[in-house]
Amino acid sequence: MNSGRIHIVSKLRWPFHHQAAVTLWPFGIWMTMRGYGRAGVVEHEEHHWKWQKRTLGLWYVAYLALWPIYRGGRRHPLERAAYAIQDAVAAKAVRLLPTGEISWGSKAGA
């Protein structure tokens, strides 16, 4: 799936320091352990990778042009599909609860 392009780091640098992960095609996908351990984040970032590659980087121009209106996160039009993928994966996730029980779904153990 990731062909070695995912790099796990302890902390992302500015301006991404508040994020769990960032994708910068063609260089790679950087994730904190917090991001890597969260169900669906890898798939979210892989979606960005595919679109950045498909548009040969013009995705960045569109993202930044829309930034003043939407900022980042779920409201941004170029984030919506990635979050939908992330949410779908998280909804199917299996989690081990502190009690030792296994639970299904994104709300498990929350």
C-alpha cells in the first residue's frame, strides 16, 4: 500500500506541528505515532497522495487557494473525501478496551 513512503516521526515541524500527519507528494507521508495509531489515518493520507500525484502537485495550489475560506480539517473541500475514507475505516476498527474486552467501531474505547 505505502511502498515505504510513510515516515513515522515523534513530532511534525511547523507549519504542520498541530497535525497528526501530512502528505507531501512526491517526498512522502509523515505521521506521528498518534496519527499512525489512529484507525483510518493512513488511508486518509494515502487518498491525499493519490490526488497530489494525479494532479502533479496542482492539488497544493487548490488547497492553499481554498484555505482562507475553509481552513483545514473536515470543512475543506479537498479534505472531505479523505475524512469520509478515514471515518469508514474507523467505523470498522477493532479496539482492545482497557478492560481487556474487544470492541468494534470508532467510538470503542473513547
